[in-house]
Amino acid sequence: MAKLLDWGIIGLRPYVIIIAIILGLSLPPALNMQPLDRDEARFMQATTQMFESGDFVRISFQDEARNKKPIGIHWLQAVAASGDPLSRNPFPFRLVSIFGACLCAVSTFLIGAKLFDRKIGLLAGAALASSLLLSTEAHIAKTDATMAGFIALAFYALVKLRTGTPRLSDAVLFWAAFGVAVLIKGPVPIMVIGLALVLLAIWEKQAQWLKLLLDWRGLLVFAIIVLPWAIAIGVVTKGQFYFDAIGQDLGQKITGQHENKSIPPGLHTLISPIILWPAAALIPAAIWAGIKLRIKPEIKFLVAWIIPTWLVFELSPAKLAHYTLPAHAALVLLGTYGIFEGAWKSIWVKWCGIGIATLGSIIITALPIAIVYKDAPDLLHRAVLIAAVIGGLALLGLALLVKNSQFSVAPLLASAFGFSFLVMAGLIPATPALDVSRNVSNALAAQNLHPRLSQHGQLPPLIGAGYQEPSLIFLTRSDSHLASVQDAVSHAQLGSPFAVEERQFADFAKAVNAAGFKATLRGTPVEGMNYSKGKRVKIHIGVLTAK
């Protein structure tokens, strides 16, 4: 293993290895998985509407202004999807997240190589690349993987300013990466990087190494990236964007009034064994290194990166699993360095690491069975076989970990690849109950009722009620009306295709009849699980005909 590691750190090989891991874990799901509700479909739909309207300043989801996140991710998605922007294929939009995940893992290697050596950098970069959260965010077309990538690149620029002779190019790199990160997710990179620098300055009682960041040329780069759109969106929305984004979206998350339920502190720590799996074994070593080696400047830098970000998200009432992703690069770097410095010789570090990795492995192994148990029992045998493969590889890796074998990395990494290929790219797309929107879209196309793909030419907009997930709007047409029975009937036309959930169908049929139409059913209903709401649905497909 040592010889293999020596071979892997030569020249461009670390970059190739890390990028190959990200691509291997993210490309198959990115190609196969259906548009995901709700955030991914909203982002892709908003970007698609920019092409339809020609307006690349405002962000809208159908007729509603989406004043939540800045424009950055949409511009990047627009570039990625520019070859065929209106095909409604999720894959081009997902390429941006794949790029962001590669940037995050490669920047982790660069930081590790600069702070420590190339071996630590390569192992940390590979560990982050294989972690469940980053490899999953890599194939979802939203902001998080890309933001984490540019935040990590900004921290790499800061490391370069701290070590060796500071150069203006390092300051410019920081402001460029920071500017793109801000244009992607506004206050989050400001909080992550800003708090890290404040804590570091207080801890070290000096910040002279940051002086070059005040050079006007770096600040100009940041201004060129951020200000044009920031000014334009304020003008075209008359300030409404900032009122909504700061006063409502961000404000509600901070106060716990967001659509996500308020959760007490501790969730992010509790789910770390899962979201960092299989690299979660490094968590105790990271804690050990942060305590035992805290006087070292390199350790101070990583600890200052992790702690404020983690605390802010733990204390925030709104919590989602991906929130702590910007701190994961520092965490795996700290854990990897801890292993090299002898953390594993400590009994509590070793067995806590093995225990955390075991917990994560058990949950990951059980997931295939949990996915199909209720909604696709005919796939249960396949799920059990997949679980056996993933669990078997994880068990082998854990057994080698107990023996302190360096070869434990191989089966754990293989287990991660097994989960990506067999579950994310195989089992989930093959579970019809979880693919309601695509099944509805296909059913409409089979009946020549698809508002975008019908062979009968331009059809009226799709109307419906009871099922209004963004993925169905993305797969059909931007002018679909699925909000309610009342909204559907107000847009009813002769020949309008419809998709109505069974519990709403009687009211819908009665209302369209009163409006002078007949709800004529076509084909068989689409049944499945609306996983966004945790409810089973049965959707009737049809067309409005004359009475």
C-alpha cells in the first residue's frame, strides 16, 4: 500500500485519481436518475425558463419570482446545458455539480499538499471524493457541491498566502473563488470564510498574512464578478430580491420559521457517520489532532475552518444534511493528518473510528432494502443481494481496519462504488414507485397528450391538481397549471391534457363539467410514492373534450 501511495503522488496522478473517484461515483447516477424533487427540479426549471424568456437576470419558477439564491448556479447550468437547453434532460445541468465536487476534492488535495505533504493531500482528497454526501451532491443539479468547491478553492488560496512568500496571484485567486461562491450562495461562503478568518486572527493574535487581500486588484476581481448582477437584480426587481432573500428566506431559516421544521442542536453531528461514510472513520482522528496538535499553525487553520461553521449550522433551527459540506474538506484533512501523526495508536480513537464506520456501514447496507420494502416488493430480492454486496465489502474493510491494515481503504472504497452503481444508478431509477413524475410524463407521451412532445402539434398547457411536484413541471412544460382544482379549471381549454390525483379527481371532473368540458380518461393511472410528502398517489391521465 505504501508503494502504491508513493506511485500515486507523482505528477498529475493525484488529480487523475481524485477526479476518477468523483466521476465513477457521480456519473452513473447523474445519467440514470430522474429529476429530483424539490430543489433540483426547481433549479433546473428556473434555468430552463431563462432560455425560454431570454432573461438571464431574474430567477423565476413558472410565474413566481424565485428570490432565494443568487444567479451563479443558473449561469453555470446555462453554460452546461447550452447545447440543448430545452430538452429537459437533467444530465447537462448536473455537470456543474460534478465539476464542483471535483474542484472541492482536488482543492482538498492541494491544501493537504501545501500544509503537510502530497500523501496526506491525496488520501484526504480521495476520502472526501468517496464520501456519501459529496458524491451524492455531485449528481444533483443544485448549489451545494459547486459552492463547496469554490469555498475549498478560496481556502487553498488562503493557505498559499499563509505559507511561503505571499503573491498577488494568490490574493486574486482568493477573491475570484470567493466571488463565484458568493454569486452561487450569497451569505453562506461569507459566513464560512469570514468566521474562519476571525477565529484564526483572534487565536493567533495577528493577521498580517492577510494584508495582501486588501490589494485593490484582488478586490476589483471580486467586484467584477459580483456587482454587475447584484446591481442589476436590485434594479429590475426594485429591491424585492433582497427583501425576499434576506428578510424572508434567510431570516426564516435563522428564526426557525422556514418550511423545514426547527431541529435542536446536534443533528449534524449525529448524521456524520452516514454523510461522511466511508471516510467517517476519520472523525475521531480529526478530534484527536485538533486537541493534541492544536498549537501547530496548520492545525489552527483547519480547526478555525471547521468549528465556527459547524456551530452556526448546529445552532441554526433549520437543518438539512448538506449544510456542513463546506467544512468537510478541513475535517478529512485533519483526520488524515491525525492518522499519520499516530492518532490510531490511541485506543479510544481507533475503536471510536471503527464504531462510527460500522454504524455508517450498517445504515448504508440497509438502505437498498428500505427503499423497496414497501413501494417495490418485487425488487426486494434484488435489494437484498445489493445489500449483501455493499455490506460484505464494508465488513471486509472494517475487519482490515481492526487489524490496522492499510488495505482497508480498498474494500471500503469498493463498497462506496457499489452503493453508487447498484443503488443510486441502478435500484432507485428502477423503482417505478419513486419515479412518479417521469412515469406521468411518459404516460402523457404514450397518449399523445404530452404538452411538449405531442405529435399533434402545440397542445394547451397541462392542467391538474393533487400532484404538483416541480419535476413534473420540468418534464412537461413551463406553463403547466397543477396548483389546485380551481387553478386548473381557470386555465382549462378544449384539448387540455390533465394529470389529476385520485383524491382530487371527482372535484376536478365536476368543476370542468361546470365549465363546459368533459374529463376524458386515457390509459391507466400512474401509481407511486410522492417521496417529497411521504404519500402514495394515483394519478389519472386524460384530456378535456366537448360535453
